[in-house]
Amino acid sequence: MQTRVLTGITTTGTPHLGNYVGAIRPAIAASRRADVDAFFFMADYHALIKSDDPARIERSRLEIAATWLAAGLDPNKATFYLQSDIPEIPELTWFLTCVTAKGLLNRAHAYKAAVDKNNEDGEDADAGVTAGLYMYPVLMAADILAFNAQQVPVGRDQIQHIEMARDIAQRFNHIYGREFFVLPEVLIEEQVATLPGLDGRKMSKSYDNTIPLFAGSAKQLREAIMRIVTDSRMPGEPKDPDSSSLFTIFRAFASEAESAAFRRALEEGIGWGEAKQVLYERIEADVAPMRERYESLMARPAAIEEILREGARKARAIAGPKVAELRDAVGLRSMSAVNLQAGKAKMPTRAGKSPRFASFRDNDGSFRFRLFSSDGEELLLSKSFKDPKAAGLAQKKLKTMGGEAATLHVLPLSLVLELDGEPVANTPDYVDEPARDEALHYLREALDLLAAQESE
């Protein structure tokens, strides 16, 4: 059984060695596991909250997509897409917005930090705070819940957002009466590598101390490594590997044997210049093949776009039916669908007839049934039952439950009906999504009619 793991990729800035070691490499390795159903999306809607530079947004999307593909992400094994290519995400964001408490959003770390800074500066509490920043947690919840992601790898500073996604999902489930959403779990990688930057602090764009992963040539990579700050110990003087940024970075790329050899060289007094050359050669051995793929991809942006569009098609095959199911749940249904409600007149049947069940026995001896509409159209075909009593019990439940209580899962071109957490029947395949959606309303109408008859 696979676990669906969803990862959002920030589309601002240029990836550096720290991003590769701490996030890109381990995520790609995890996506290759047979028990993982990996979803990776370029969070370009989120990028609009942080940047209003269209050229930067455009360039960064291309560079970061090329980086992940060059680093080994296999779009045939993982679902890799642009957030902005999934129209169901903003629609779901609105559904979730309408059930999300303002007080919950008031507690979001990013919003609170902005308010606290404004207060410290003597500004209005909400000065410079956009609705995008404020609503960020709801958009993130939609990113996750649209695909029923079971695990979301995040840093500790993002745990709150996953907890908020769970709160929002539970609220929606409670209001609309059943478990529409899987509640996502936080996946914390305790052993995520953190690389030091040029100045010894954590490698970060905020500190302007990064070593670019692919930007530039091998020569530029070497020049950056040669700028790493070291102490004043001369060649021949022993160096302490455990306090050296060079050794920390080297170990992130090397095998245990290579790391042990580099440690000995430092302890025996290798000069810093020579040590940096050794570090450069080790990193370049890994980076050079990836850089070649990266440059090839960057020269063919249409190829990257097609990969992302194919990923979006795969993603929408899941998000589309999910949002269609939610539209039905919140009442955004076809106006031709009429439901029985307490105190209202009985719905007329078609041609004076009622929906009906027809039981039959398969060639293998199992028992099944069909539900037909009042005009003879097949609405449901049950699964096979070994025991005719079990088939009869399922029919009895369907006769009394009513359309609103029915658990119907929306697939791309069909519907599955569930009883007590188990699928028991499915509809025929329909020609397109509008036909499927109309069948959803028609099936609920038929179940309402059956329940009305049973109550007479």
C-alpha cells in the first residue's frame, strides 16, 4: 500500500547546495520508494505573496523545475506540476475559506510576526499585510486536501500550517456531515543536513552566503568554494575537522571512506587552499552531470512545460473529482436536481413509476443487484456478494438512507457508492464530466424517492 506524500517547492530564488543536500536530494530519494506516491508541486501561487516581480517569478519557475528534473526527479514515478495549473486549488481554497475561523488565521506565525514587527515600529498593526499573507494557511490547506495527501514533509517552522490544515479539514467534515478529507500528518526529517555557507553560518539567501547549485560554470563553483572562510592555520598545522565548514560540506557529498580520508588530511595539516580544491573536485563529481542536464533543460523550456502539464493532468484526475464531490456537498448542484425535504410535497415519479432494484445471480454463483431509475436507466451495479442475505441487507439500507446520506465517491467518469466504509456499487462510465455530475444528482434523487416510499 502506498502513502501519498506531498511536497511544495518554493518558486523564488536560485537553488544552492544547501537546498540540494537538505531538501532536493532526500525528497527525490524518497519519491523512488515503492511505498510512496509522491506529489511535487511548484508553489507559484504562494510565490505571489512574497514577490511582485513578474520576471523573477517567471524565471524562478523555470530554473527550479529544471533543477529538480536535473537532480533526478522522475516525472513518470512522481506527479510533478505547477500549482497554478490546477484550477481546483483556488476553488477549494474558497470552500475552505468559508469554514475557516478568523481567529485561527489570527494565530498564524507569519501573520503574527508581521503584526508584532509593525507594533514594534509604531505602525498600524496591519500595515503592509496583504490578504494573501493572511490567507496563506488556507491556500496551503487546499494544496494538501485537494489530493488527500497523507504525509507532508516540512521543517519545524511549518508544522503549524499542517495542524491548521487538519483543523480546517475537520471543520469542513463536521459541517457537511462526513469524512470528505484525509487528515494529513506532519513528516519531519530529523536528520536533514544543514550546510554552512561561505561565512560559516547556515547557508541561506538571507545571509547572502550561498554556493549556487547550477547557476554558472564549474569555474564559478570553484571560485565560490575558494571564498569559504577558514581560520589562520598555516599548511602543516593540524586542523580541527569538526569545526571546519569544509569538512561539513565535504561529508554531505562523500562516502564514509572519503570522509575519513579527508578528516585525516585535515588533521595532518593539509593547507586550506589544497583542502578547498579537494572539496571542489568532490562536489563537482556529483554536480557536473546534473549541471549538464540542467543546461539542456533550460535550453528547452517547452520540454519542461510539457512535463509539468502532464503532471497537472495526472493531478487534476484526482483534484477534479474531489472538488466535484465537494461542490455537490456544499449545494452547488445542477438546478435540475430536486431533493425531498421534510415538510415539502412528494416528488413526482417519472411516468408514474418508481426506482427499482433487480437482483440476479452471476455465472460464478455470487449474488448482485442493479438499481434502475423510474424510466429504466441503470443507476448502480452492485459488487458480488457470496451470501444473498448480505446483498438483500445492502438493498434494504439503500432503500432507507436517502440521497443526502449516501456516500458517493466521484471518479473521473463514474461514481462509487459506499456503505459502512466499504464500496458496494458503482455507476456506469459516462461520456464526460457533465454527464457524470448529472448522474450524481439523478442518483441522489432516486435514493430520496426510495426512502420516501419506505417511510409511507
